[in-house]
Amino acid sequence: MPVLGIGGIFFRAHDPEALSTWYREHLGVGAGCAAADTGPPDEWSWKVQGGPVVFAPFETGTDYWSTDKQFMLNLRVSDLTG
């Protein structure tokens, strides 16, 4: 099951909306951004030349992943069931 790339980068932030806006406006990173020749941007992912990536700050108190961890990294693989 080789890793093909990063599927998502998630991290905690005191103001996720403001931080997302800053990354998008100043760095062209995050939901709504798309690299050249990757198609139109969409509201959920950051389209990089290697494929779409989710780059998303979450509320500090999120229970989407373990509260003792600051980050969550999702990897894209070729055969998840394998």
C-alpha cells in the first residue's frame, strides 16, 4: 500500500476561519485554491499538482481527533483495503 501523497492536513486554531482566510489570501493555500492546470478550485480542497489536498484549521476544542494531539495528517494510498 504505497503512499501516493498527502490527502489532508488538519490542525487546531483559535480562529480557524480567520487563519484559513489568511493562508488563502497571502499564500494561495487551502480550500478554494488551485495550482495551474489542476482544474477549477472547489470549496473543500486545495488542488495541488499532485492532486487535491485538504488544508484545514479546526476549532481548538474539536473532537474530530484526539484532544491530546495538535495535528492530524491523512495520507492518500493506492490500496486502502490492502
